[in-house]
Amino acid sequence: MISERDMRESRLECVTVLFNPRRNKQSHIFNAHKKAVTAVAFSPDGKHLVTGETGHQPAVRVWDVAEKTQVAEFHGHKFGVNCVAFSPNLKEVVSVGTQHDMMINVWNWKTGIKVASNKVSSKVSALAFSEDGKCFVTVGNRHVRFWYLEDRRSKINQTVPLMGRNGILGDQKDNFFCDVVAGQGPMCGRFFVITQSGLLCEFNEKRLLDKWVELMTKTASCITAGQEHIFVGCAEGVVRVFSAISLHYVCTLPPPHPLGVEVTTATSPSHLVSNRQDSNYPDTRAIAVDDDHKKVTCIYNDRSIYIWDVHDLKRIGKAWSFLYHSGCIWSLEMYPPLEEDARPVLPPGSFLTASGDNTIRVWNLNTHMPENTAYKRNIYSNELLKIVYADPSLGSLCNVDYNPAGATDKTDTTYDGKNGVRSIRVSPDGAHLASGDRQGNIRIYDMEYLTEQKCVEAHESDVMCLEYSYTKEGRLLATSSRDRLIHVFDVEANYGLVQTLGDHSSSITAVRFMDKDDKLRMISCGADKSILLRSAITSPDLQFQLEHHLATKITLYDMVIDPTQKCLATACQDRNVRLYNIQTTKEKKCYRGSAGDEGVLLRIHLDPSGTYAATSCTDKNVCILDFNTGELLATMYGHSEVITGVKFANDLKHVITVSADGCIFVWRLPKEMTTQIKTRLLELGKKLKDTDFLRCDEPLMPNPVLINSSSADGNFHVNKSASLSFLPMKDEDGFDGRVDDYGDDEDDDDDDDELFDDDDASARGVNFSPGPLPSWAKAKFGDAASKGNDSGQEHVQPKGRWAQRVDHNIEFKSQLDLTQSEEDSLQTDRRRTFAVDKTDGSRKSDLRRKTVAMANKNVPNLGQDIRGSTGDLRTSLVSTAKAPRGNELPRHRDASLFKSDTSLNMSLPSPKRWSERFDLIRATSLDPDDTDELDTGSDTTEVIYPPTESDFDLFA
């Protein structure tokens, strides 16, 4: 879903965004049918992209990446498409439907013919083609199936049944297989599959589950492979790296940000390592490797994206990272422009969003952001300045799949816990931020550091609208809710309650203040089809009294007042915009607010001059209208869900939209519109500043201080085994089975007796599980494991079809061991089996054939620290001589040991206009030089290297 060659691809529902990290440039592919994209894959040559949709009559579409145009379209599924893939020969496209669709189709995308088809009986979660293109594999719930593509030159115009055979799963037949990847190079013909329970399995050319490795994690979800390494995404942000040849463990990628991270203070690489023992991390959901440029891209279930630099697996760096909302975005607010003598709290051009993930986020897209505020660029995101967590438990930050295996039982996958921040508003002086959640609570934040100052349990349901009024009558905050009430608070009296109004008979959707002719008024509208105008009376106390009640015939969802305060406009259920004269309360004009004939008008917003109006409709369209005449000037689409907010940016050159799909779109206005807005503002006597807060003259990229480790890393011994691969954990002697440079061995005189102590191994919790061999394979070269000394101990009942009893002191050998002994008897691995204690019943019940590979004496020992609670694995250098336990390094060091006087430098070469990056109105094609040469390690992207424990030792 993420990567092919030098382009990283992330899914923005019905818009596919192609991000080039080397150029910091986005390009976009629009689906004009406005259906959410559920599957995407690049062609092997990177020139085409195939997407699968969901919804009524979903289609499989093939796109030209350079031209951003559709070149093919196929309809063969009824409910949705789960997986798509190109064949290696670029002739066929395979699409797999959802669980209820139960269809798998093979298309010749150049002729538009369905060449083969078949049905599947279970939910398919992934598919992968073999490198030679002879077959592809689909995996799912208790499902691993090999499908074979035959020569169809004699049946060009006829759809034939797709031939498939099940994989031989053995003891793993009841697992949920969640992802698959094909082996490359010398591993061509083999497939690597992961299970949700945390197993990495390898299938050979005969469809046999040849071997597997336990990932030592709660769950696994995604896998990708390069020529040399396999990357497996697991729970708690863990990404394990294994050798593609031997399945031996290599290393673990650094974890992403911990949940609840404070991005404002993360300004140095040392902050990438959390010092808290109870830190939790988001689960890895998607992963892809770019073997040419040595980049691994990971997507986590909090919708964050990380691009890791893996040129050197002993020193992995972070090239890019993005932190986005993980839920529906309910509200959008621009930071107000202040007077010249006023000191802004937020950098100019900042805007805020509130989401169902219970967070409020501050964004700024200005590359020349001033440094005179408390908000600086951080190492996690170039656009994100601050995250406010409304829920201390962080329970809504991550997306949870309640039914990943597609069970047919009535699993409740709907979740509505009344979570999320529903509305936000910034005070006119930019000093306070008010937010209302779905439970009716009002929270007030100080904008300087966004710390909570006050929380009021004001309403019984969703807070629909917040509105400030700063006039000579006082500073007020009005809140409206679904409970049909309006509360008015006094800002200067620590937000004390002034008045409660209950004139509406249904939910109140909008509240606005107007101050004209030294008279303060409050105007509200709601789902009861009424507009209420109230006047403020200041004697003896401030109160609002009803002045006019305007009854309409249609539900009103939003309302705005023009800058002259003579006219108000409403967004109506019938997709019309109605203009009313405030003085006479008479309807002035009515015109269409949407280009389509479906849905309702939800939002309306005016530019500061009142020249243009931007509207959003439930048909997922955004329209730009002439406010006075109602002429439709532009229509924009791209969101796949309801658009919940639309605003003109303060620079008068962009429009920002947010949606229930969790996406933020920035649209560029034509220069003619910007000129017209500025001309109108001059007529109104307002001062103008020629600013472009969203302009990208230079890449938004931090320039951090890189901390280099001067300690020399050791070598890692390769433990060869045909049916045994394992993830080693740090033992008392510092033995580590990681794979790195081959052949450079050093002497090691560690005590083998202590290394193989049964009690120590049990305490370490290492469980090495060899894959069983079928009986025909055992008979072919002799069953050496069946011969052993009978100690008279109680036997353990074997498990599985090919399982056998493990008795005392049985020597286990694999087929590779026999082959190696014939070629070179000196390279034969010595193996032994743990003894079974009669008195230990728990060990008997859990006993499987437990083996361990004895290390060669000329292999150095390296220490490894694995934290089981978070899955965080860090590597530290341990002397080849055995050190006493009292001198072991602590698990964490104080991050303050990192000292640097160099600040973040925001200016880098290769200037690019920000409008080119975010122009969604007109999709531009790639430049001819967008295709980069092979990466030689001289990437201009700054890479942040998270410090390891050896780095801490440099400053100890």
C-alpha cells in the first residue's frame, strides 16, 4: 500500500496521493466516481497503478502514474475489493473481492477481458505473485491457497476456471494468515506468510509449510521482503527483520512515537527514545520496502507514517514521519489574524482541527515560520506543532479492527462511545481556545501552551457550536448543543454562567454574534427550522431577549454573517443557500449551493471580504460561489466521507477542508479570485498584508543534530537450520543470533555448560519451535530423531499430524544437517534437547520439541535487551569477555546526556512551492526527472538516527 521504487503511496480514500520523499513533493490521482479506495498496488515497472473500490458496483481501475489518468476499468465484484496486484509480466491484474463477494478474478487489463475466475470460501486478506509469475498466493482465515496461471493463448476470448490448490499447513491449519509476500532472487518460488498469532511461515515450491519462526510479539499484521531481508510489522510498533535466506533474526526497527507523545518538546534525536517504562506504541498495520533506495515505510494504526533509512541495519535512521488524525475530523478553526502591535501566540497561518480521536491538533505549513512563539518545528512532523489530548486514557487514538478474520458470528463492530472533540473556537485576541466534546463538556485552554484552564459540564449532548464575542458590552462565549440549550459565559469572570436560553425546540446548529450601531445581537438557527434574533440588554445585568422569530420551511445546518453585518446566509437541507436581510428579517435571495442533486448542505463559509462563499455538501463536493449572485465558480472533490468543515485561509490564496475520513485537504485558489478578494477588502477599508502562509519555497524538513556512535559493532553468527529459525533473546552470556557481516569471527571462550543450562533457558522464556517434516520426507533420509535412549520417563503426547514424541536426549537433525555433513563434516551443527522434569507438570503440558543451536567458539557474544511489555528491542555492545552482572548497563539512561548547541535549521536547498505540493484543483503530471537514479546513500533527505544504548555510553 505504500511504496514502489522511489515513490511512497498513502491512501486518502478516493484520492491516491503519491509522495516523493526525495523531492518532498505530492502528486494526486483523483477517482471521479468518489468511491473509497480499499486496495492499491504498483506495477513492477512503476508506470501504472491499480486500485480497488468499495460500495455499490465497485470497480478495479488501472491508472497511468505519469499522466494521472485512468487507462482501464473492470466490473466483476458486487460488494468491494480487498486485494489487487499486477502480474510480473505486466499482462494480468488480479482482484479479490470481500468476504461477501467471494470472487477472485484475473483480468487482461490491456484488452479488458476477464481471463480466469473462481470463488473463495473465506475472507482473503492479502495476495502475492511469485517472482516468475507462474502462480500467486492468497491468504486469509484458515486459508493459504496457490493459484496457477496457465498458458491461455488458445482461449484468448474465453474466461476459464482459475485453478488453485491449498497449501499444506500441518499444525497451523487453524490460524488466521493475515499477509503474504513472495521470495525474491534465490528465494524465488517460495512464499513468506505471517499469522495473526505471531508466526512467520515459509512455504516452499511444493506448497509445504517448510519452517516458521515465532516473532515474540502479541500479534503480527503485515510483511514485506527485499532481496536480502524480510520485514514483519507487529503489535506495539515492533518491526522485526529476518534474513530472507535462512529466516534468522537480524534486528528490530526503532519504535515510532509513544502514544500520547508531546511533539512540542521533541526537538532532538534523543527524544525518539522513550524513557518511560509504561510507554505504549501504535501497532504496525502496513509495511513496504524500497530495496533500491534502502527505505522501509511503515503505517501504524494511529494513522502515522514513518519512512526508515535501512542502509545500515546496525544504525537505522528516520528519514520522514507524519502524524495524522486517526478519527473523524469534526471541526476546523483558523487562528485569527491580529493587529500589528499584538503579539501572536501561534505562528501566523496556523490552523487547528478537532477529531473523534479526542485530540486537538495545531498545524502550520509555512516554511518561514517565525521563531518568536513557543511553538517550534519538531522531529516527528514538519506540519504538526502541537497535540492536545482531551482524553488522558488515550483510548481513541488507535483504530481497532474488531473482526479481522471475518467471522460469520454477530460480532458488534460498531462503536460509538460518545468520544471526540465536536467543536472548537479561538477567541478574537488569540489567547484562549474553547472546545466542546460529544458528552457536552466545555474545556478552555490557554493558547500559550494549550494547557487546560477550566472544564464545565455544560450540556447533556454534543456541543454543536461555540462562538466568542469581544465588544464593549463584555467578553462572552456562547455554546449550543443537541439538548436545545444555549449557554452564555462571561470570559472575564473565569467563564461564569451568565444566561441559559431554551427557545429552540430541536438541536441548535449555529450561533453567531453581531455588533452594529453599538447594539449587540445573538442569532441562532437549528433543526427546528427557525432563526432567532436576540438583543442584548445590559441593565441591570447582561441578558439576551428574543427580538424576532423567523420560521422557515427547511432545516438549517449552518449560518454566516457577511462582513457588512447587513445580511446572513444559511446552509439548508434542500442544498440551497438562503440570504436574509437582518434588519427586516426578510428573505433576500435563494440559490443553489451545490452542483449535485443529492445530499444536504452542511457548511458555508465566507472569505474575509464577503465576495465568495465556500459550501460543502454530503455528496462530498466543495463548491465556490459568488456570494451576491450565486454563480457557481468552482467545484472540488476528493473526500470519501462527509465534509465537516471548510474555511478560507488567512492568506486569501487557499481553501482548507476537513472530513469524516480523517483527511485535511488544502486547495489553491486561482489568482483572479485572490485579486478580487483583496480589491474588495480595500473597498471596505481593511489593511492588507501580502502574505502566503502556505507557500513552500523550500522543503519542510528539520535539520537535526546527528549523534554518531564511535563504538564498533560486533559480528553476528549465522545459525543455519532447515526447519528451525528463531528470534533470540538476551541471555546471561550476551549471546545474540543476529545476522550481519559474514565471516569475520573472533575468539570466544564462554562456558558452554552455563550457556545450555536448562533452568536459565526456561527463565529466559525462549521457545524454539521447529517445523515438523512429513513422514515421506523422514522415510527418504531416515528418521534419526526416532532413535534415542529410553529413560523411562513419562512420554508427552504428540501433537499434530506429523508430530512425534520427544524423549530424553534425542538428537534432532534436519535435512540440511545431513547435506552439510556430506559436504563438510566440520560444519555440522551440534544440537541437544532439553530434559523433561517429571515433577514439573507445567513443563510437560507445554512441551514441544525444544532445541537450541550451539554457538561456535570463535563467535563473539553480543547482548540484546528485549522489553516484553512494549516489544521494544535495543542492541548494546557487550565485551567478548564475560562481564559480571553487577556491571551490566542500565536499560535506560537519562536523555539529558545528549548535549547539543545546534538548533534546528529550517532552510534547505531545492526550493519548491507549497502550492505545487497541495494543489488538488488541478493534478499535475510528474516532471521528466522525477525518476531518481539508484540510491547510493547520498540522499539529500536528512536522516535522524535514534540513539542506542551505546550512544548513551559515549556521554556517561
